[in-house]
Amino acid sequence: MTTIPEDTNPVDFDHIRIEHDGPLSWIVLNRPDRANALSTEMLNEFTQALDYLKTNGGPILAIRGEGKGFCSGYDLGQVGVPRQADPVADRSRLQRNLDRFLAIWDHPKPVIAAVHGYCIAGGTQLCVFADITIVTENAKIGEPTIPIGGGYIAPLWAPLVGPKRAKELAFVPGNSIDGRTAVEWGWANHAVPVDHLLDAVRSLAARMALTPPDVLAMKKLSINRAMEAMGMRNAAAAVADADALLHLAPDVLTIRQRILDEGLKPVMESYRVPPTTDLSHP
């Protein structure tokens, strides 16, 4: 595995890495000290990397997180605190985030998400738009702990897991599923032991790379069009509006003020409850 040489790197990345690994080109989320939270700077770099890899790197892309987990979601230090109400700007920001992940869906190369540790909120959006998702058996995949969103995450799960499971996920703060459940629900393709994750992705990519790149591109496009005929892109188009609207609700503004007054961690702790995957012990 080698990092792209400096002279071929499109920009100096601070929050991600690009690595070559046989037929794979990896995009590595690289803010382990912040649990790979999606800051504006990281998202900008992610967009640049996807664009660069359209015509550079291997025929298969894969995305993973550095450190203890894949991604903790959007950086609440940037989006969780109150600021002057501007629903139009808020909606534009939210849609811009989704457009970055739709670029995975529209990318000419197949994209594999490799999830370990935690994959929360915006991290799950990224994976929904990946072509294939491989998770570790003990991965934690779910909603934000603090309920300040209006349906920005779970509606994107619905085409994969169905409406009832998407609602179960969304209605409980911080609700989550493990890797095995993610496969059972249809959110992921395979759940593997932690120490097998990268080798599993490499093995799959090597087999996929036997198919010529142009054939892969057209297979991906045709399957995506089938999903879009069933409403996938329409569902993605609606969530930014709902989220921007809820951000102005008095209850949400109260929670955001609590974050400012009390700090993020105490507010998160006040919402922690067990996930609903086991209701045998209420």
C-alpha cells in the first residue's frame, strides 16, 4: 500500500488521505482525534478527492476511517450551536452535504465503504450512497445521540431497510444497529471480523477488477437508474428541506442552546438510551 506521491496529489490534504492498493484507491477519513467528524474542510477535501479519482488511481474506490471508527457524523462544533436563523442558507448547506455523497452514487467507478468501530449520522449517509458496504461484526451504525435533526438520516436508509426499520432507527435518540444486524436489514453487504475488514475489501476489489472499467461503469449506472425509478434520488432531494425546517423549531433551538451553555458531552449523555435491537429486557 502506498500513498500517492506528492507531485501527483491534486492538493495538500489535511483531513483525508488517498492511498493506492492494487486495483483499489482508498480515500481515508483522517481526523482520528475528532472521531473522523465531517467538518466543512474534510468534506471539501473529500469532494476534491472523488473528482480527482474519476480519472486517476485504480478502477475500484474504497473509503475507510483512520483510528477507532469510520465516522462519527457531522462536526457538531460547526453545526450544533445556535446562530442567526437563515433557513435558505441552512437548506443550501444541507443539500450541499448530500450532493457530496450523491457524487459517490454518480461516480463512474464502483465505491466500497469499509466500516469499523462507529458509523453515525452523516457517516451513514456516505455509506448509503456507496455501491457496496462491508462492515465489521461489532460496528455501531446509527443515528445522532442528540435529536436536533428532522429526518436527514433515516429517510435515506428507507430504500435499503424499509420504512418500519427506518422509523425504528429514527424515533429513538442515538439508536443503532451492529454489523450483523446491518447485513440482516439490507444496509450492508457483509459483516466480517475486525481484523479481516481490509482484506475482505481487497479480495472483493480484486474480483471486481476482472470486469473492464467501462463495463463496471455501465453496470453501476443501470442499477442506479433502476433504484432512481423507485424513488431513491427523490428521497434524497427531500431531506434537506425537512431538516432545515426543523432547525427553526423551538424545541430544537432549546437543545442547541443547551449545547452552547452546558457543553456537547453533558447534553449527549442526557439522551443516551440502549438501542432497540433487543427489546427482550425493557
